[in-house]
Amino acid sequence: MQKNQYFQTWLFVAFTFCFLLCGFLKIAIAQENQVTPISVKEILFSVENNLEISLSNQATFKTFTLANPNRLVIDIANANLEQKNYQPTLPSFVTSFRNRVDEKNSLRLVFDLKEKLTIKKSVFQKTENSNSGKIVTDFSEKINTPATKYVDPKTPLKFSKNPAEKKVIVIDAGHGGKDPGTIGDYARSKEKNITLSYAKELKKHLENTKKYKVYLTRDDDYFIKLKQRVEKARKLKADLFISLHANSIGDNVTSGLSIYTLSETSSDKQAELLAKKENRADIIAGANFSGASKDIMNTLIDLSQRDSMNNSSLFANIAILSVRDAEIKILQNTHRFAGFAVLTAPDMASVLIELGYLSNKNEEKKLNSLMHKRTIAQSLVKAINKYFTQIRN
């Protein structure tokens, strides 16, 4: 009887040991087989309209096209975007971009196309002395549309453009995604939605003139850092950058549209406070661009920003007259100056337009009106037409 008990105890201990050993082996194997996800760092259409996708490491991938509708698709195994809401600058033959990660951690990049595209080759080019590199996709037929090339935003540029070329206008809808901006005191309107709506309306009216190439920094509800908004406009070689916002203040009486341009000093205390509020938007994403903006301003203004600041002021003054002619209420001292981070590009005219005050009940209601939105868009189109006529002469 005692021997039988010893045998049962020994059997239990042996079974427990084997069970634990199997568990440890499974964990060890899983850890050994675990692969660090590959980061997609940048998506760029080069000057030749080839597609370049920069990766942190070599990857297994597949590039192909789909029809009805026409799409270019790249599947990258065990990968993700380094920046969650990353939006590449798209050439004119690509209408939109989206991405998703499936249950097998494969990243799919989808580019919606205006026309059918044939792939000549798609290869991984390894960076010398590193496992990183890029997927380069070459199309068999070159697209006869201008593409964008990365430009270091810290490098001052001088552009010699053909006067006959269409001017490039970039419209920036302020805030977005996890940054709602100002919220109305009455209808609870979110600034991010107001600005996107006005940006799309202005784009539509500008495109109807067939005089301009018009781009949005964002076309949906996602967050973009202030620095990236400026970089996108520079990549597109914008001639004019318009950033749209909605204001708020401690009282419920103040109302009216106002326009700001960049200056080393603020025109008044309210302008300074507003600049600080807008510059703080990047803190939400963990990057305080307001701290860097002073250094950027000191460098860029001294180098080549003086002409763009003069042009910015010229456009602001023309826009004020056009808005006033449209019988849109404007704020006293409408043209103001402040150190907005989003206006620091040295090679384009840039203005920030506060469409009105969400802290004012009547103005919040008006900002949500389609008629008011169209009136503002039409008045800005007239101002843009007049501005480019003046600087050409």
C-alpha cells in the first residue's frame, strides 16, 4: 500500500514536471519565432512618378493592380505605418489613399487611381550597410502629370515658375481627429468639422475656375501635426497656403472674420494668445512644435521669408476688402500678426483665417449655414484671383 502511494506521488511529480517543461518550451519557441514589425516610414511618388515606400527592414511584399475601380495595391507582411494617421502627398493620377492591417499583421496600402496603371517592376532596394531600404515600383507608362518630391522643410527654396503654369493653392483645415479644436458654446459645433467643411467648399469653387491646382492638407477627420501641414505644402510647391480656423473668446458678444499673417511680434495680446492656442495643438501628439517655432522663425525669416511675408500681407489686405464687399462681418483690426507655427514656410504666401467665433450663438449658427459658407468661399476666390493678377504685374 505504501509503495503504491510512493508510485502515485512520483507519477504526479513527473507529470507536473513534463507539463511545465512543455509550457516553457512553447513560450521559448514563440519568443524565438516572434518577429519585430516592419515600419513603413515614408510613401513618396518621385519626380518620375515611380512609387517609393521606405521601410525599416527588408520585407516580403506583393504589388498588384485591381480594376472596377482602378486601384494600386501593395501588401507588406508583418508591417505597420510608423505614423498611424500618415497621409502621403499624392500626384494628380491618384485620387485617394487608405490602409489597413489584417489578422495576420499584413499591411495593405491602397491607392485609388483615375486611370488604369501597368506595373513594370516592383523591387526592394536595400540601403547600403543596413537592412533598411525601400520598395520601388516602376510603372511601364509614365504618367504625364506632375508628381511631388521630398524637400527638406528647413531648406529655403527659390522657385522659378513659368507664369503660364497653374498656381498651386493648399488649403489647410485646422485641427482634426483627436484634436477637435474649439467647441461651440451653444450647438456644440466642433472647429475641426467647420474648418474641413469650409476647406472643401473653397476647393470646389477654386477648381471650378480651372485656374488653379488645389490641394487639402487633410480631406477627412484625422490629426496632422502643424509641421507636417507646412511640409506638405512645401512638397507641393504651393504658391499660396490658407489655414482655416474658428475662434472662441470668453464673452458671447465678439464676432466676425479675421485674417492673420506671420510676424516676429504679435499685433495685440489676443493675437498672441490665439497663436499660442493653435501652436499647442501638436502637444496632443506628444510633440510641442511651439517650442521649435521660435527657432524656425528666427532662421527662416532672416533667410528668405521677407518676400513671402510681404505677399502674405498683400493677400490678407485684398481678402479683407473682398470679404467686406460680400457683406460678411469682419472683426475690428481684421488683419493681425502673430507667430503661428503653421505659417512658417519661407517660400509661399501664407495666411490663417479665423472664420468667426463659436463662442457667439448667432455666429456659430451662421458658420453652420451653407449660404454663409458659399459666400465666404466665393469672396476668397475673388481675392485669390485679384492677388495673383497683382503679383504677376
